[in-house]
Amino acid sequence: MPHAHLDADGNPATERWLKATWPFVRGELPNQPANVLEIGCGPYGGFIPRLLREGHRAEGIDPEAPEGRAYHRTEYERYEQRDQVDVVVASASLHHVVDIGQALDRVKATLKPHGRVIVVEWALERFDEPTAKWCFDRLPIHESDDEAGWLHRHRDQWKASGQPWVVYFQNWKQAERLHSSQEVLRELDTRFERLAYREVPYFFPDLAETTRVDEQAAIDTLQIQAACIQYSAQNR
């Protein structure tokens, strides 16, 4: 998504995302020190700084990863893992991979027996028109296009297309070759034993004066859909 997850100094949206999702990730971790690999840590390092502060041995993989000993600037599909790890974390990254089955086969092989996979993922199929409009109505005002985020781009591109939302969205999904959360979950559940699953707010870090509580209230009153899944499972 959207969120390219070192703590995100100077990037409030990323820090809000990490702060909101960290309690779930932390709660699913084994006792420290565990060996943790994060797929798609992004340019700000994702959860790696938090994991290291908690006493875990953690490494992040991303083509845009920060510099440092804890990071590897490469695609996960090309990363050569030397030893199996206790935990693999994937945050808003699996819907981007080209072959989800192949990627999760690598995750399974990367994990020790009974190792754990922790996933925080975008349920993109739930980004329907009411949800999109709710988000677009709450976007922060930016002074330049360089400051605009992914939601700004979708708002503007949809308007320029003149298409119904469902047509615009399907064309974008197909062009980007994105996976729905149902595809991701199906592939996960064929390889791992599910331990936890939640559906929670997703968009609020990118919105103006909108909290996680605000988004949850909109979900509870059926104004929008819950577009984030939190999932953990054990290697069989």
C-alpha cells in the first residue's frame, strides 16, 4: 500500500501506521530474543527499530530499505536467506508480490518448524466507492503534488478518468497485478496453521484529523468497510 513503512521521523503518516499496528505484531511475537525477518520494511525500516529495541535479532528486506547492518536492499524473491528464522513479518507487502504462492513457499522454507508468520495486510477489495469517498472527503490539503499521497492520486485519477469507481478500481488493480486479501489468506491458510485474525481500520494514518477510533466508528455504522487484516499463523 500505500504505507512504505528507523522510526519515521518527518513522516507522520508512516509513524501513525507503525504505532497503530505495532501492538498486534508485538503481541504475536515469541519471547525475545527471536530471529525476525521483515519483508517489505520500506524506506523507513518498518518494525525493525522497534524489534531491535525489544531485544530481538531483526533484519528487514526491501528494495528501498534504509542503509545499515539490519537491512538488505533487494526484493524478497531474490534474497538468499542463510539460516531459518523464528518469525517472518509482512506488513502491507504481500498484495504487491508477483506470485503470492511462490513468495509464501519461500516464507515457509525461511521459517523454522513451528515458526510464526505475522501479517498486516490491505484488504483492497474492500476499497469500494463509499469507502473511497469517505477517505477522499478527509484528505489533508497539500501545497504541492510532491506532498500528495496515494489517496490523493486515486481521487484525482478517478475524477480525470470519468469512469464509475468499480471500473476505475478494477482497471488499476489489474494494471498493478495486485492480490486481494482473500487470495492472500487462502494461500496463507494452505501453508500455515492460523492463530489470530482481525479486521481493523486501515486508512486513518493518511487522513486529516481522523483517528483510528473515528474510522472504527464509521465501520461499526456501516459507512465504510474494514480494510486492514491482522493475521498470525504457525508453520506446520
